[in-house]
Amino acid sequence: MIQLFLRDVGLSVRSGGGFGLALIFFLIVVTLIPFALGPDQSALAVIAPGVLWLGALLACLLSLDRIFGLDFEDGTLDLLATSPLPLEAVYVAKASAHWLTTGLPLSLAAPVLGVLLNLDYETGKILCLSLLLGTPALSLIGAFGASLTLGVKRGGLLLSLLVLPLYVPSLIFGSQAVRLVGQGLEFDVALILLSAISLGAAAILPFASGAALRINLR
Amino acid sequence: MLQVSNLSVARGGMTLLCGVDFSLSAGQVLVLRGANGLGKTTLLRCISGLQDSVEGQITAPETVAYSGHADGLKGQMTVLENLVFWASIYHGPSPNVALDAYNLHRLADRPAANLSAGQKRRLGLARLQVSGCALWVMDEPTVSLDVHNVALFRAALNQHVQSGGAAVITTHIDLEHASARVLDLTRFKARGVASSSAFEEALE
């Protein structure tokens, strides 16, 4: 399982792996927002948490179909399914690799890009923390969606439709936590709920995804 | 090692083969023959556990080394990296023996994307050796191999069988293997029996 994880991380960093794709998309969204809304600094600070969370979420969505799609196309997934590794472990390895190559860089880049949206240092710290707690859920739910839509040619649309509603709770609690910090209020509950979504996804989805993969490989 | 009794297999809701019976013990090679579309690949996928059978019993080892139409190679990784990866997944032997068997040492540091079709197939077959599995299930293993490389494959198969392994192979060429039995699947062909829909299968 660790070897599969390392292989996926290695492949995504190598050419054609799409490691930078999510990060560049995030950068583009966040830099274009001030141009679109005008240079009103107080207005930017108000929308910054929502924009940064939304940008990270959409950036995460971009690379979802690659999680299983590439391995399905070249036959690797068939071979993994017949190997001693259970498909649940394949899912965990691939979702973790996806998080390490998209969720983690996005979380670390968000407070830096937040400067463009007039986000102050303290709020930026909580933004980074909320993304670190919330993006695992995005990768886990996304990889589950990818395993459901496996084998659907150009299944990107279906995947987005399936996954986006499931992303909504993470988006609500994540951006709420950051907003509350900006207003100087307690934000613990939002962060706890955010972590709960990630942990719940990590507990349940490996089994759901394993079953979905098994059906789709038939 | 492998026992198949009264097996029916279906693909896309169509039962293709029914009443398939055969058994295979260590040291044997079974060659499955039949026309295109008869259900050879579907039968092999059932044996490897990728697909459920409609009815009947399969007794197979827990893990088998399956080799399908696609080789499952990563183009960005070198030949050696591909083999090392699969060896680690199967906890199999070191890739050196497999590199020897298919004459891949010279190519070891080449990215798999730069290989020719025949070279990719050799790498795909070498993967079976690093799996360390006793039962090889191979779907058209000799596609795109030249005469010389078919000989390499035959030698590797001999070696595997002599060390107590077994193999089920579908192929259209003559393998000229001493311990190979040929099973023509044509007589198991199902006659237009529609199986339950995929949805019902999923509910079961």
C-alpha cells in the first residue's frame, strides 16, 4: 500500500502527472478576483475566506478523474484488483496520494495568496488550518466519486455532479471558521465539524469505494 | 491448484459459456482455444476473481497473476521501476530474474513509454515472474511478440511449470509445450441464454 502511495505521488510529480494543475488553477482564480471586483480592500477582506475555500475546492475537483482513470485505462487497476492488495487499500493509497499532491499544497498556498485578498496574518493561519483539516475530505469524497464513475467515458461531468453536493458541508464549515476568526468570534465548533467530516469520510468511504470499484471492474 | 466445475460466465448480460469443467494441478499448462468472442477473456476474468460467474464453482488460489490485453505499465516509470513496483505489491522475488528471463537488462533504465509494443509485452510478462504467484492466468500473452521472444516466453513458462507452478493461457498460436493440454471451449458455447441484468446482479 505504501508502495502504491509512493508510486502515485511520484507519477503525479513527473511529467504529465498534473501536480501543478490544481495549484496553478487556484493561483489564477485568486489573482483574478481582485481584478473582477475592484480594489476595494474592505470588500475583498469580507469575501476572502469564501473565495479561497471555493477556489481550493474547485482546484481539487480538477484532478479527480485522474485518480483512478489513468490506472483503469492502462489496465493497472485490473492487475491491482487481482493482486494481494485489497481494493480498499488501493483507494486509501490513491486518495492519500491525491491529498498530498493537491490538498496539502493548496492549504499551504492559500494564506500566501490570501494576501492578494487583504487577508490578515491571524486569519490566514486559521485558513491554512481549516484547509488542512478539510481538504482530506475533499480528496476522500472525490476519490469515492471517481471510483463510482469509473468506466464512464468522459465521466467528468457526472463526477462533478456527484461530488459537488457532497463537498458542500466542508465548504460551509471551512469558510465559516475563517469568517468567524475575521469577526473575532469563537471558531472551534466549525473546525471540529470540519474534522468530523474528514474523519467520517476516512472511516466509511474505503469500503464504499472498494465495492464500487469491484462492480465497475466486472 | 485450479478446479472449475459447471461454470457459466456472462458478459454484458449475455451468457457466453456454460457447463465449463476442467481442473489443473501444479506443473500443468492449460491452453484454452476458441473463436473470437466466445468468452475466453471473460472466463479468465472469472478465474482471476475480477468478475463473478453466473453459476458454478471455481476453486483457485487466493492470488493469481493475471495478465490481460493491457500490460498495466506506467510510461513515465522505467522498466526496472515498473517491475520493482509490482514485486513490492506482490511481495515477490527480486526483478533480476525476470529481467534475465525476458532479456530486458539492456532496457532496464528506459522509460516504459519509449518501448516498442513487443518490448512492452515482454515487460508485462516479466511482471508475472515478480508476482511469485503459483497460478498464471494469461490472456493472449504472445500478442506482438516475435519468434525469438515467443521462445523466451516458452522458456519462462517451462521454468515456472517445473518449479511447481501452473498456467491457464488463451492463445491462437501453437505453444509446443510438453505439459500443455488444449481445451477447446467451443463445445461449452451457450446458445443465446440471456442472463439476469447487471442491475439484478449488483443487488444479489
